[in-house]
Amino acid sequence: MIGRRINNRNDRQLSRRRFLALAGAAGLAACTDTSRPTQFDLGGSFQARVLNWDKYIDVGADDDLFYPGGTLDSIRSLGVTIDYSESYEDNYSGFDLIVSQAVNTSPPEYDIVVPTNWRAAQMIENGWAEPLPIEVIPNHANIDPAFLTNAWDRGSRFQMPWQAGITGIAYDPMLTGRPLNSVEDLFAADLAGKVGFIGEMREAVGLTMLANGADPSRPTLATAEAGLERVIDAIESGQVGAVTFEDFAEKLRTGELAAAMAWSGDTALLQADRPDIEFIVPDEGAIQWFDTMVIPAGAENVAAAGAFMDFVYDPTNAARITEFVQFMSPVMGVQEILAGRGGASAELASNPVLFPDDTARARLFTWGGLSAEEETALDDRYLPFVPSDP
């Protein structure tokens, strides 16, 4: 997501560590399956160059990805070297870098990039993604079936989701003076100037489409434009006090906002300090998004990229990642591992935002997509209202 996880590094780490209460990370890593083969048949070196968002994996107190017991510590036993970058800043400038590489550079600089689902769809549509080396990713079988039905990549043959999240509503009941249940509450006159809208067009428009009775998983240009018009009207009228990214959490913390379109994982971290803050999936539903691993076309180290994907899709390793980021894991088996660990890990396993049941899943909508030209036109209308330095 544009702006997602561009955070104050120290504050973000401390919040995670307070919430996890030292939930036995080293013991979890010790259970990692290291029996995977260390040789592959696809050629290239055994170095995977990974470009991801900031703070999307545990880097330890000293920003060391490979500290003893850390998430990536045991991948060394596979004979794979990881060159990991956290410099994917957003789905615009960050994606432009990928496009430039795909079109003008051979080979590309990275073997794995992690754009949001709609950008991954564009990469696949334009031939900028390699097919996954499924033969060296046996843990591909652990993908939650919910992520296998995307029309733009059925069966997940070109991408493997990294983490998923929900864009719903977070609010401070003391400031709203009442419980919120609906997207329509964000347009209520008594909250004028105290509402935050998310800076990602597809999520802000998608939630508003739900309020309008339209389905963002099957958008038409007309329904999307109607949602966008209502979003822009709310901003220009002063109903919306801020267009935010992850900074919605700080604005709720300080009372600048009473309610906001909000990301589930960032809200969970806020709730570690402010358990009074509520997060809801509105009556109309919420937007589900996911950031996903893609191998750029022409990547040199396809086998090593596959080894990295297989490693993070081992449920034990995926559980470590979930404990740190507190977004929805796309890996089957993570909930059971967390539940079995007890304590703070078991609390995460029972969190309905991280592990929604079938009834809740039915109220989550993933942006369905329009043509590239139509979506660019919508972006061009919304981006002037989006802070350029989130």
C-alpha cells in the first residue's frame, strides 16, 4: 500500500516488543524445518535479493536479519544467501522502480519484490513477472485457499502473498460518544473534522462503495467514480480532518482524530498501548488487501527466490512473522502453531482480526480492478488530496 509501513523504526520496534511480551521467539525459530534440499536445478546463484516494505520482518534490536534465533537465521542452512532491502516505499515510486527495471534493465536488480496485490496483477498482465519455480517451493501447498482464486492469477502461479490486512474503521469511543458500526458513521455530521480517510485510493473508494451499496470486488467505472466523488466531497467539505497512512494511529492516540479508516495490523499495535481503541469491520464490510512476493521477469536467481519463498511459507517461520507484524498470515497452519505456544502467541491465534472465521471472511472484499487507464484516472483525481510525505 502506498505509504504503508513507512514508520518511525524505534517506536515501531518497541511497540511490537511490548505487545509480544517476549513471546519465546527463539523457541519458535528452533522448531524450523531445516531438512529442505540445499541444491536446486534451475541455475543461477544461491543469493536471493529481496525488496520488501519497511518493518515487515523481525530484524532484531540491532537491525540484524540473521541474529541467532531470528526469523531468517536458519535459512543459512539451506545454502541460500539473502540480500534483503526494506526500501520499497510505496506502490507508486517503488513500483516505478520495478517497471524501469523490467523494461530497461536486464537482469533486474531484485529477485523478489513485494508490491500490493493490484500492482502484482499489473506486473503479471504486462509480462513483468516470472512464473514461480513451484518445483522448489513445496510449501506452496500451504497457501490459504482464499488467495488462490484471484482472476488475475488463479492458483497463485506467479505470486505468493506475504501478509494480508483489513482496512476497516478504528475509533476512540470516548471521542465519538457512541459505538460505530457502519461506514456511514464516517460521514456523520457529529464527527465532522475528526475523521481520517486512508491515503490508498482503492481502499478509501472501496469502503465508500460498500456504503453506497456497490461491490468493490466487482467495480465498474460508474460505481468507482461514485465512490470517489463521495470521498472527495467529504475531504473538500471538511468532514475529513486528515488523509492518512499508518499515521492514523498516532492521530487517534493524540485525539486529533476520533475515527479513521484504519489498517488492522497498525491498529493492533496501537491497542497494545491504547486498548480502549476499537477496530471494526463495518456492517457493510471491509477491504482486504495483501502484499505479495513476485519474481521480476529476467531475475537471475529464480531458484534462490523460490527457496526464500518456501522458507517463509513454512508455518513455523510464518508464525514468527505473524507475531512480529500482526497482520493476517496467508499460510495455513500458523494459527495452530500460535495457539499451541500459549501466552501472547495464543492471544494472537484467537484474534478474529488476524484469523477471521468464515462469517467474517464473507464481509471482506478485495479490490477487483478496472482497466489500467481507468485506475490511473481515478488515482490522478485522488492523489492531490494525499500527503506526499506520509
